[in-house]
Amino acid sequence: MADTAIQEPKVAAPKEPLFGKKERKLITDPLNDNNPITVQVLGICSALAVTSLVYPSVVISVAVVFVCAFSSLFTSLMRNAIPKQVRMIVQLVIIATLVTVVELTLRRFNYPIYKELSVYIGLIITNCIVMGRLEAFSMANKPWRSFLDGIGNGLGYGAILIIVAFIRELFGKGTLFAGSPIQINIIGASNPTTNYLINTAAESGIGTWFSWYANNNLMVLPAAAMFIIGILIWIHRSWNPKLVDIS
Amino acid sequence: MEFFNIFIKAAFIENMVLAYFLGMCSYLAVSKSVTTAFGLGLAVIFVLGITLPINWVISEMILSENGWLGMDLTFLRFILFIAVIASMVQLVEMIVEKVSPALYNSLGIFLPLITVNCAILGGSLFMVAREYNFGESVAYGLGSGFGWFLAILAIAAIREKIRYSNVPPALRGLGMAFILTGLMGIAFMSLMGIDPAALAAGN
């Protein structure tokens, strides 16, 4: 069993193009028609709580793409060697190992953001989208395609996360990328020392145009993320009516 | 009385679903009927109430530097926690299958999926992050499980009613569930005013 699992990709690889139409579809499909959040309804857990700011959301998205892609790859490599009864445990161990790698890397290279994300890094393990793709795709497909599928789903997930975070941070705090080296203060008069575009051009510039705006505290609450996702689903389904759920 | 404080705080003020978005997948997928939601909620209370103390023992006695092994093994935390949770869920699955086959059939795939219910692992990780002691971790487990149970029961009841309303087609089902959850979150925020310490003192 174990031998076939390792040899199979070598035999199959030359026959298929590395980036054919099917492969491209694996990446683009989760961004629209088969989006993990708005269509498959997987992975809403955990990471959405970090969407009040853009920067942590970007970090989490990158982590999810990494974990999703490599867990798909490793599961797919081992798929013929995993007994059916214990496959869940094997998948969880693969995911947990990758998440530990992410956690330790982040702790070493960016401690403030590690502190801010705290338990949400660990919760990538139980992000249903990772496990869902392993069950639905990697257990039945070749490594390279599983890897692409993992990247695609991670990106589809990250896209929604960043859209939500963008709206919440812009209207809730008047900034973008707060906490990162490229923080931009765009709108809002609540904090007069920082409500200008970047830190330059304090006197004139776009920043002053919007200084009348008072920050909307609703956007900082968790409930706002729910409303935004609900509305995103609404827009997505109106635009793509075949996704409408009849029940 | 501090255990009571933690219970109330975990159930209402820092509700797993409404304040931290944990366990959203099964919360959205299983909330179509009240009876199923009730069964899943009870299972979650049970699993949270059992895994938190076990994970506390593992994290304090085995993985911690001051534990029995005397080594800092905290990097193994994720793997051990998830293993404990997976085995407890397996246990619950066997019990439910024996006691109530009807509930077992209606929960279907979602029973094993409690393993990847973020609320369970999240409970354990929050417990570590907040440095609870053993008694507090039991109270926190039961409290957050109860909060999850309340949230799923409420949304299931609302969704059963809203089926008769005239919702725009594109918003039907999932979209509406999100907006309802947001509204419930705002409603639960009014409970922030509760001071558990004053409640315990009987004022």
C-alpha cells in the first residue's frame, strides 16, 4: 500500500500539464462559484473574530493558505496508506503539526501579532475548510491538484476575510492596516493627530476631506461581521442566482 | 462563588458563538430544526465539560515546565488537545447511538464533526490563555457549553419561524441566518451590564 502511494505521482505527472485548464479552475472556482464561506459555509468559525483589523486578517489568511495547501499535499501523498477508520485522526495530526509550525514561526518573527491573534492561530486546526477539503478532495486526488485546491480554497477564504476586515476597519476605526508598518489613517475626526493620509501631508490632502466622519462603533462589534457577511452572501447570490438556496 | 461568576460570564457575556464566532459551522448547519439543535447543544455541553478538565490536567501536569516531566513541552499542546477531544467525541457518539438512535440519525455527520467544532478546541485554548485553575476550567467548560446551547436553540427557533416570512430569495437561508446571528449578538450585548459578583452577593 505504502509503495503505491509514493510512486503514483511520479508515474502520473508527465501525462498532465502542470497548469492546464482544470488546474486553473481549481484555483479560481473557490474564489467565486464555490467560495468556502459564502457557498460551502465552511470555516466561518475561528478566524472571523480577527476581522476587526485588516493586518491580523492578512496574517491569518496567509496562515490558512499555507496550512490548507500543505495539509492537502501531505494527505494526498499518504492517501493510499491511511486506513479509513483512523483517517480523521491522521488528518488532524497533519493539520495540528502545520499549525504548530505557523505558531512557532510567528512567535519568533512577529511577536506582537502573535500576541494579538493568541488562540486564533491554534483554532486554524478546527477551521472546517481545511478538514473539509482534505475529506472531500485530497483523499481522492493526486498531490499536485490537491495542493492547488488547497491554495484556491485558502485564497477564497482569505478574500472574504480581508473584504470584511477592510469594511470594518475603515468605517470602525478610520484606518487601514493599523498596527502594521504601513498604517494608513483615512477618515474620521475622533483622533485629530492621526486622521491624515499616512504621516506626511498633514496640512493639505485627502485626509482633511473626511475629517467630519465620526467612527462607527457598531463596526467594531462582532455583530457587524455577521451583517457584512450576510450582505455579501446576499450580493453574491443576487449576482449568481444558481446559488440561491430554496429551503 | 468565583466559579459561578465564570459560568455566567462564559455563558452570557463572552458567549462562544455570539462574541467569538466559535463553532459557527455546526451552528449554521444544524440549526434548521429545534429538536436536532437541542441534541447537538447537549452533546457540546457534555464534550466541553469533560475535555476542559482533562486538557487542564494535560497542560498543567504534563506539558508545563513545572509538571511531572519537568520539561517544557507546550509545543505539543495542539496535537494532544485535539487527540483528547477526538476521543471524547468518539465516546459521546457511542453513547448517543446506544441511548437514542433517533437523535443519532438526525445528527448524522455533525456528531463526529464536533471534533472540529471550534468551540471545543477554543474552550481549551482560552482556558490556557487565561490561566484558569482546575475548578475554574470546569466552570468555564460548562458555562461556555451552556452559552453555545442557548445560542443554537435560539437561532433554530427563529429559523423555524422565519420560514413563513417573505425574505428576498437571495437572502433566504444562509444570508438571513448571518443577519439574525448579528442581531442576537447585539441582544446578548445588553447582558454585559450584568455584574456576576453582585449577583453572587445577592444584590
